[in-house]
Amino acid sequence: MMNEINQANWSLDANPADATSADATKLLPDIAAAKAAQRGVLQWVGMRNVRAPLLIAASSGAAAERVAASVDVYVNLTDADARGIHMSRLYLLLESLAEVPVSSQSLRDLLGRLIESQAGLADAARIVLRFDLMLRRRALKSQLSGWKAYPVRMDARLGADGLRVQQELRIAYSSTCPMSAALSRQIQREHFEHHFGQSSQVPVSAVAEWLEQESGLAATPHAQRSQAVLNLSWQPDVANWPVLALIDQVEQALATPVQTAVKRIDEQTFARLNAENLMFCEDAARRVATVLRGVPSLADFEVDVAHFESLHAHDAVAVAVR
């Protein structure tokens, strides 16, 4: 009798961490291991918005840097009778994201371990990473520079058809409306003719001085911050994704990326670039799509550009797909 009482007290009061794994399994119930009340396989089961650090290299050969990320992690549940998966095992395996730089191989390894952790319950795994890629960007003319954030979303899946990696990359730029620019030029001409129309000859210096005055500016075209969303499907044999090079190429094609720290000479140069690159959303989508068609490591892509109009209360959008 005394032995039974002592055993009961130990079961209630002992710290499970002091027991062996076998003892802890006996003492603590595992309801998730029970048979499901209703049969059915599930495509994905897991956790969403797990906060975790990642090691990210912006380009091949660059030093990896730690960034804060939001992570979704899933496996499928192929056993129709199983009530649940081993979810805590998924969480613990995410530790590797802070230890090994993210690449196609590291994601393949992690996804494989996620499947193995389920002891036969799953044959596919998925992980979604959301983070900001922070890049230091130089000003257009001066020696100033500042940090710019490029939001990234990565969706990696491993299953019977192998590894699939998709990336979503957001790039901000400025767009000036060609129609608004044409209408502004017309008003400017009328303004000029009204001011100098009575003179048969106008000195160049007088026109130049008039143009520099605030009263010499009759209209300005509308411009707005804009965004290109790149949805990229990479070839499965790509070891490292050339994200930095891709950002540089897209910003060069658009010619008007938003700036960080600037001096007046930088702001003036930015105004000139906007005048030289008047863009409807259709123009911007074609520019970006042309860049992506020249990237051999891309299997497919979708470009979605949005001009957050200052004239209208709605956005102007264009989509290009390969």
C-alpha cells in the first residue's frame, strides 16, 4: 500500500524533466496520437507566423546576414486515421534557419527533415519565409547613402515532384504619367505665349529668368510612388538565387527607383530621370518583363505593377506573365 501511495505522489509531483523519455511518455498523455474521430487526409498542417531569425546572403559569395522573419511551416497528413501531426518537431527544426544561409540546398535539407520528423505521417513539406532584404543604396549624384528595404516572400515545397521554390519580391519606384506630362506641356506653352506673345523678339536671358521664377511654372505632371511585385519561379537546379543582381537590373530598367538619403543635386537628378522616363503602368510592366525574360535561371514569372495614382483614388495596374 505504501509503495502505491509513493508511486502516486511521484506521478503527481515529480518534474517530468527529471524522468527519462520513456517515463515521461508513460506519465504524460498524448491525445494527438489517438485515432481521428473522422477520417480524412489533409493537404497542409502546421504553424503560421512563427518569428525566427534567418541567415540571408543577397548574392553569391556575399556574407550572410541575420534578418528577422515570419515563418510558416507545414507538412501534409497522409494518414487518414491519424488525429494530428508532431507539430512541436516542426518548430524545433526551424532552428537551422539561423545557422545555415538560406539556399535551395538548405531548404531542401530542412524540408526533408520536416517530412522525416513525422515518422510516416507525411510525404510533403512546405515552408514560407517573409522578411525584408536590407540593402545600402547610393544616392544618384552625391556621396550619401542609406538603407532600403525590399520585402521578400519565399515559398518552398518538397514532395513527389521534387523541390519547388517561388519568390515574391517588391521593388518601389516613381512613375510620372505621360498624358499628364503632355497636358502640362500644353499649358506651359499657352502660359509662355501669354507672357511673351506681344514681343517679336525675346532675349534668351529673359526667358531663362522667367522659367526660374515660380510664376513661370504653369502646370506640373502628376507623379506617384509605384511598386513592381515580381513573382518568380526558379529552376530546380539553381543553387543560389541572383536576387541582388535582379534588383539592380529591374531598377536600372525602370530608371526611377525610390531614394534614401539625398541632397538637392540628387533630388534634381531624380526629377530629370522622371521626365526622361514617363511611364504608364503598361510601360513599366513591359520594362520589367523584358528584364526577367533574360534571366535563364527563371522557369516562370509574373510581374504585377501598380501605380498608386495621385490623380485618382484608385490604382493603375498591369500584369505580365510568362
